[in-house]
Amino acid sequence: MRDRGIRKFLAALAGLAVIYFGTAGRSAEEGRGISGGLVVLALLAALLVWHLTKPGGDAAK
């Protein structure tokens, strides 16, 4: 059960990092909002981290 909490934390951290770095590089003329594509990219990053941190072997049962 402890692994699931760490996995959730890392997945959320990855999504937030994508959103942060995606909005930090914008100029003032482009605006500071979050685009739909950036949200999709953050979700994909979170899902990738969730999948890559999946425990293997008997711990996954």
C-alpha cells in the first residue's frame, strides 16, 4: 500500500513539473494561461511515471 502512495506522489509531481516548465518559458505577449495541449502532455507524463514505477514480481499482487 505504501508503494501506491509514492507512485501517486511521483505521478502528480511529474504532471506539475510539466505544467510549470510549460508555462515558465512563455513571453508576456503569449499570455500566462495553461493550454489544453499542455494539460494533455502533463497527464501523459503522469501516466508514464505511474507505469514506470509499477512494482514487479510478487509485490504487484
